[in-house]
Amino acid sequence: MNAFKLMLATAALSLTVFGADRPNVIIIYGDDVGYGDVGAYGSKMIPTPNIDRLAAEGIRFTDGHCAAATCSPSRYSMLTGIHGFRDGVSILPPNAPLSISTEILTLPKLFQQAGYTTGVVGKWHLGIGAKDVPTDWNGDVKPGPLEIGFNKSFLLPSTNDRVPCVYLDGHRVVNLDPNDPLFVERKLPAIRKHKGSTQYPDAKKNPEAMTYYKSTHGHNNSVIGGIGRIGFMAGGKSALWNDETMADKFVEQAKKFIAESKDEPFFLYFASQDIHVPRAPHPRFQGKTELGYRGDAMVQFDWSTGEIMKTLEENGLTDNTIVIFSSDNGPVYDDGYDDGTTVKTSEKDVDRGHDGSGIYRGGKYQIYEGGTRVPFIIRWPARIKPGVSDALVNQIDFISSFAALLKLDVPADEAKDSRNTLDAFLGSDQVGLPFMLEEALRNGRALRIGDWKYLGEGTARNKPKGAELYNLENDPSEQKNIIKDHPEKAEAMAKQMAELINAPGVR
């Protein structure tokens, strides 16, 4: 019997230790929400009263991070405790198979072992289906969340700028008409072969079909709902989502899960599509900011957060529920659509006077602080004293930290990059991690040790030459590369980073 199965076998014996004291846990996960997109973190142009209230009632971390500057590896790291680069996880295409092994320990499996009901609502983008086998969208769509530890799931299977543009409830596409079977392909000729299914316009040949707004780069394959998407799909017309009602749909499902699970401990991973492109906030939120649909989508996300908080209050669950609010990576502006943003991606930091990264440099896709330093709030009224913490913390450490809270052991060969930082998460440790490894696109890697940050390409032969070194205490915006002034420090950090990248883990 391996260590993981042994833990499963003994978990039931541990339940008597904590009994009814097990807190509910909800992770409210934003998409491309930057440090400076929240009022409590300095935003002046986007009203976020519900998130601000959450921050006032909990701990607002000033140095809280996701593990990667892009979505799929960031989510992978949070749910597995393993850096995405170790398992080759990058931004996944529409028809990618499940990237998480069904055999390993995951965050939802950990909660299941402690007797929790587990659920996921929202954006998945971690792949669905078996490797080397085309996913059957017209039958049981699996393996997916239910196979890696979630009891219930309601998803957009990939992300909202990718096909298929349908909801998945458990293993089944919602409202799918069997007479209009659904297919997903990477190439247009392959999708045109499915002649018995609804055919959608190709954005390249029919740009006029993009009636909601145009694409500015990429996002020019199948046009669904007047919006160009990545990837091609055919069929499933009766099952198509409405982009403008997506937040309502996810909030409805989250409320349903909480109501059905309230009598026993539960874990809910609420993964909002906001504020990822294509941004299509409900008309009641449009025009709420001067930042176009990006700002309006953030107001919508704040509303979603408030609705979840209200549901907890209505069910008497607020005091003993841990609510974590964070994001999968830093901000991005024009990320492929003409939706009112004025700068492309995150190379320029300000859009209409608003800097989604706050004082920090860069954003999504980038290894600078703005790529991974994100809003990070934890509220637990029964135990956490409200305040502000400067502790260095990371989402990849959720598995080991919650294992400590629930008095479960994590086998040495599981969640190998996750460390127990429970004291920092609960506010009793104001220092947090002694060091932290981060990743971005194109093999970008960074190592944080206190206020020192070393940036390199992440290879075992990494040398300080061509790399960057910053001291965030004096230069939080990473404007002055001081690597020439501190060659010994850079050399030592380069060596440590290479060792961490090549090591099986950090515990």
C-alpha cells in the first residue's frame, strides 16, 4: 500500500479529532485580476465594495502570490502543490486532455479525506479527457474534475475565449441536442467534415460575423455569439452559453452548492471567468466604470463575491467559513479583443489612467512582480484577527497548509512543492516563506529570497550574465537592475534557483 492510499485508509480515524470544528473553505478565484484592480489594494477607478469588505474583515496580504504568471500552470500548482513547469503544463489549447493525474493527491482530495463535500464552479482550463483519445463531447466528458477529487462540478470546460462554448455539468454538456452533435477541432478543414452539425463562421473569412466586438490579435477561429474564439467547434447550438449571463449562472450554481452542502463541511473552488477576455459583463454592469468592459467586468466580479458572502450570511455560515480571495495571475489589458482597453497586453502598465498592477512592474505573461503578486485575502471570523500582513505567501502552499489545519499528513512524494505556511495564512507569522520560486512564459523563472529577486531563464546552467537582480525594499517597481553591483548575490541565487528547478520539491 503506497503512502497516498495509506492516508486514505486512515483519514476516517482522524475525523473524530476535529469533529464539527472543521471550517468550510471557499476559494474565490479571479482571472487576470491584478494587485491594483481592487479598492483595498489602491484602485481608485474600479469600485469593489464587497471585496474591500472581505479585506477589512480578514487578512489582506501585501506580498501574496500565485505560482505562475499565466492561468493553467497557476491553477495546476494551486490544486496539486506542484509547479506547472515540472509536468509540462502551460496555457492549454481547447481540446487538451486532463493535465492533472487522477492518481495524485490534489487539494479537493485532501478535503475529501477530511470528510468534506467538494465542488468546483466556473472556469476550468486544466484540460478534460484522456490523453491521445479525442474527447467525446456528446457522451460522458471525462476524466475531469470529478476524477481528481471534486464531488460536484459546473464548468466552462476550457476558458471563455476558447471553444467549446458550452457548460459542463458533471460529465455532461448542458442542454445538448443529440441531433446537433458537438465537435471540437484545431483546424478548420477538420471541423467542416462534421456536416451534420451546426457550422459557425470562420472569423478570418467572415470578420463581419464578429458583431459583439472585433478581435485585435488571435481569437479568429469559430465565431460564437458574435465573438471570435480560439479553436473550432461544430454543433451544440442549443447548448451555447450567453457571455453576458455567465456570472449570473456561476453565482446561481455556487449558491446551490452551498445550500445543498451547508450541513456538513464543504470546500468550494469558485473560479470566475471575470475579468478574462472576452469581457462581456451583463448590461446592468456596463458603464459602471470609465475603463470600458474590463473595469465593468471587475465590478461584476465584485458583485459575484458579494453574492457568495451574502449566501454564507443567510445560511449562518460566515463565522466558520474560510474565504480566500485571489487571482490566477496579474492583469492584462488588450488581450485579443477590441473591448475598450487602450494598451496591448501588459507591457505598458496604464490603461486610461488605471494601473492594474499597482506600483508593480508588468502583469500577465511576465516574470516581474506584477505577473504573480496578486490580491490575496483570507477571512475566517472564528479564528483570524483582521489586519494587514506583509508575509510572503503563495497559493501553491494551500495543500500542505490545509493538511496541517486538518491534521492530515502529506506523503513526501505528493504535493512536492507545497509547504506548510498555515501560521502565515492565519496571521500569526508575519514573515512567511524564506524563499519562493515563480514561473512565466518562455521558461521565465524568478527566485525571491526576502526582498531580493533574481530573474533568469530557468536552466541548470543559468549564469548571472544576461539575468536581472532587484532589491524590492528599495525598488519595488523593479526599475533598476543591480546585478552588476552584486555579482556574488546573483551567482548564489542563480545556483539556488537552478537547484530548485531541478529538485523534486522543496519540502
